[in-house]
Amino acid sequence: MTQMNALFALGEQQIAVRDLVRRVAREKVAPRAAEIDATAEYPQDMFDLLNELGLFLLPFPESYGGADDLLSGCVAVEELGRVCYNTAYILFMQWLPIGAIIGGGTAEQKDRYLPDLAAGRTRGAFSLTESQSGSDVSGIKTRAVRDGAGYRISGNKIWCTNAAKSDFVLVAAKVDGADKAGINFFIVPTDTPGFEIGRKEDKSGARGVPSNPLFLDNVVVGEEQRIGPEGDGFRCVVEALNSSRPIVAARGVGLAQGAIDHATDFISTRRAFGRTVSDFQGIRWMIADMEIQTEAARQLTYRAATMVDAGITGQAMAKAAAIAKTFSSDTAMKVATDAVQLFGAAGISAEYPIGRYFRDAKVLQIIEGTNQIQRNLIARTILGREQEARS
């Protein structure tokens, strides 16, 4: 084994996590997956199961009782996503605010919020996107205006996942009209006066974890609720997002592997022209390509997670995380599309699960930074920033 391969090979701890989660996923999560998708109801029983297994602790610092092991977290998410994307999503959503608070929070904020998140006593959400700006972070209009010892926040957000189930939301706002560098995130309890959660979106995929718009009307927060130094909080949170992006990639690997599982089971039990469908060479080549792509995505994901665990930050981490997220979610879409094709007419029937993988994979190409944005980030690490056009 080469030195590079050894860097992100699974160790005993990751293998133990994988085997445990794989067994639980098959026995307890898989039987619920179709119902969660069909009803679009939040699966509280799955949240409780993940908490009972202690999975919320995996990426936490050891000082807060965690394992400080993002690679194990990716393995767990992959195994859950293999049978139920929504349950894997719940695990990610519990970790997302953790990363932001660890990355930019004060010691007091960490002591206040991390223990309850780790124990599953509280839940959080992360809100950046706005209708007029989408991927253009610098275009957000939500403002945090100084008011004595605190701030008044006003603005609207869209697609805030998990807000309806959360105790607080990390809300991005420009401080006193500053530019992109002046963006901070604020910890806003969901029961704060002036904070309103809008109607749940009816999504095509990721249906079990709700996404809602947010409306903030002169929401008062204290200075102790601001993450990072005033006007410089965005950078540290973006670093935390880069560190969490391998978990997003792991969801893609899980989706792809699950689609392969369903497709191979289906073609191995169907016959056409006197032969089992899985014996046709064209079909076998499709399965081989699906496996090649998925294994490549898995290795890129494990590599990025290992870099996080090794303490690598900055441009190198951002590039590795973007590559993993982009390739894994594109692979999930490609593999799920091919799997639907292998199912034939059954692939577009709600009676079979493969359509769920197709819909969830498309969501993953868009959320947590669209793949076009990820490609821009990757290109900048190679070519530098784009130059303004000259007349």
C-alpha cells in the first residue's frame, strides 16, 4: 500500500463504526425509508436512534466527550445514506452548527451549546441563502444593526433546513451595511420575538428534513450571540463549512452505493430473452462503471475527511473538500440515473425505491454550495481569481 493510500485507509475505529451503523441501518432504518419519503414527516424516531447510538459525538472535540473523528462520521453517513438519505441528513444537520461554533465561537459559546448538541438535547440550523442572491453570498440583504450592547437583525431567508425542528438558527447578516467581509453569523433562538419560521417547502428530494423560509423583523440579539469578531466572522465559519463538506460528499457516496445495491438486486432476479438480465454484457458494463465511479468518490471523500482529522486548513482543505463534494454528488446523480434505466419502466414507478435515490441525488448537486460554485472554487486554487473584463 502506498503512503498516500495509507493516509485515508479505514482503521479499526472506522471499521467498527461502519459495521455497527451498517447493521442498524439495514435492520431499523431501511424499513422506515420509504414512509419517511412518502409522508415528508420529520422522523423523530430516527433522530432518537442516532442519539442512542452515540453518533452525534463522532466529530466533536474530545474535550466535549467526542471522538474528534470526521472520517468515522463520513463512514456513518455513507452507511445511513445507503438506505435512507433523510436519516443521514439528520446526522449531518446535527453536526453543521457544531462545526460553525467550533470554528468561530468563543469558549463561552462552545461551553453553552456543544454539550447539549452532543447529547441530542438541542438542535440547530444554519441560514445563509436569500431569494435575491442564491449562491452570491455577498448579495445578502439581511442586516445586523448595532443597538447598544447588541444588534437588531432584519431580513428574510429561504431554504433553511431543520429550522422548524431547531432550538436556534445560525443566521448570516451584514453588520452595519458592510461588504462581504462584514458578514457575521448570529446564534438566534427560534423563540426570539420577531423571528418567524415560514411554511415548509414541498421538496422533490430530502423530504423528511424540513426546509423553511425565515423572517426576521428587528430581532434583538446580544453581542455574546455573534460568532467571530465583528466584521470578520464569515471567514472562520467558511473554514468550518469546508471542514464539514466531506460529510456532504459522504451522503453522495451512500446514495450511489445504495442505488447500485438496488439495481444489482433487481437485474439479478429478472429474465429477458431467455437469460437473466445481469448476464448481458452491456448491463454488466453499466454496473462496472457505476462501481468504478462510486469507489473513486469514496476515496476522494475519505481523503478529504482524513485531511480534516489531520488539522489541514486553508486553500488545500477547501480544494479537497470541493472536489469531494462535487465528484461525489455528480456520481450519485449519474449512478442513480443509470440505476433507474436498469429498472426500466419499474424505475419510474413509486412502488420501487430507486426513484427516491434519483430525486435525493439531484438535491445534493445543488445544496451546500452548488457544484458550479464548487468548480469555481477549485479553479481559483489553480488559476487564481477571475479578472474583471476590460473594454
